[in-house]
Amino acid sequence: MERTGSQGEWAGRSGVIKLSFCLRRLPHLSRAEFQRYWRETHAPLVARHRAALRIERYVQHHTADSPLNAALRAGRGAPEEFDGVAELWWRCEQDLRAATSSPEGQAAGRELLEDERRFIDLARSPLFLGEDHVVVGE
């Protein structure tokens, strides 16, 4: 299948599974340091392990430094925002299961987790599998 790179191609596709990882930085890192490490060090590591883990799409959503974030939180009584959200997509849950049960996938997963411990506060960073249900747009 040829990919155009748009989220719309994947959204709503039957069987597609997405991991959302809501990231909080380790306390000793500034948001800028966290996001730089995530973008410049961790992202290439994920890309290198893409085939072993059967990852079809990887997106980093970096939280903006904007006073609007505080206003949005205050208006809803919301907790502190995450430092970013990672999205990883697989064609189907079976691909994810196969990747994480193969020796290559397990080794890749261990290396990624070891790196994540360098910049992510894992105990405060929830992650979950889900499916998109597009309401507006592609």
C-alpha cells in the first residue's frame, strides 16, 4: 500500500491500532531539554527499530510553550499538561503482538525502554492502545 503521509489515510482504517503515550519529563530536565532529546535522540532510535517492531507510523506531538495552555487548563479545572504525546501505529493488533513476541522486537523494545528511562518519567506517563473515530476532517 502506498502512503501519502497524511493521518487521514490511517484514521478510520479497519483494524488499525494506535498506541498513545502521554509523556512527562524527568524532573531534572527542562521542557526544551526533554523535547530536544525526544526529537533528536529517541526519534532516530524508534525509526531504526521500525521494521523489527512493525511500526507503520510514529508521530511526536510536542506541547507548545504558550500562555494559552494555562488559560485552557484554568477554564476547565484541568491538571498540568503533558510535555508531549507519542503516537505509534500498527496495521492491526496482530502485527503489534507478532512484533513484541519476536526476538528482534523484544530486543528493540528493551533498547527503547532503556532510552526512555533517560528522559521520561515513566511512572507519570500513561500509555494505552486505542482506535481513532474521526468525527470531523479526514
